[in-house]
Amino acid sequence: MKSRIVIIGSLVLTASVLLFGCSEASQSKLEEAKSSTRAAANNIQGAANSIAEAQRTDANAVQVAKDWSSFKNDMSQQIARNEDEIKDLRQKIAAADAKKRARLDGELDKLQARNNELKKKLEDENDQIKKKVGAEIEQDKQRQAAVQREFQHDADELGKALKNFATDDVK
């Protein structure tokens, strides 16, 4: 925030020095420098906004990853508890008569299959989220690099315009 104020302030100061130090012959060049200054200030503001948006996006991605990690850990623990419960129930069923054991084993097999489905679903979703977060981070890096290139180009362009203006005015 302070750097934007300093940049804009220096641009305004430069423009005002050029305004009061110029003759009528260089008025068109002064107007050109003013418009370049305005355009550069707008580009600087746009770049600052883009960087702020990228930072917010990064913070959101980090929060999503933390939330997911916490949820995944909770669900993994629940699945492990379910597996332990299934093992305990299988041991208890072993003592039952054959007809009852067959019926209970069938029901327990269905429950174990559901638990395995949940485990696979959790792993698949985890893989998807990792891919998505990784892709978003890469997009943010690319967007930030583009903003930095554009900002540097605009700043260089403004510097050249001001240098050419000052050089042409002196001649």
C-alpha cells in the first residue's frame, strides 16, 4: 500500500515539475506524458489488485487443504474403527451355530464392503483435491508472473516516455 502511494506520489511530482518547467512548445508532449502517467498509474493499480486477488486465492487454497486434511484424518480414523469393530464381530460370530453364523457373516460382509467403498471413495476424493489444489497453485503462479511482466513493461514504458520527454524538451 505504501509503495503504491510512493509511486503515485512520485509520478504526480514528476508530472507537476514537468508541467511548470515546460514552455508552450512542449505542451503536447506534456499532455502525452500526463496520459502516460495516468495509464501507468491505472496499470499499477490493476497489477496491485491482481496480486491481492492472487494472495486471497492462495489463502483460500491453503484453508481448503487444511479443512480437507482434517476431514480426511477424521474419516480415516472412523474407517479404522469400523474395521476393528468388524474384526471383533467376526470373532464373536465364530462361536455361533452354523446357520446363524452364515447369516451374520453375510450381513457383516455387506457392512465390510460398504466400509471398503467408503475407504476407496475417501482416497479417490483426496487424489482429486490434491490435483485441483496443485493446478490452482500453478495457475496462480502463472497469473502472478504475467502480472509482474505487465507491470515491469508498463513501468519501463513510463520511464522511457518521461526520459524522451525530458530529452526532447531540453533540445
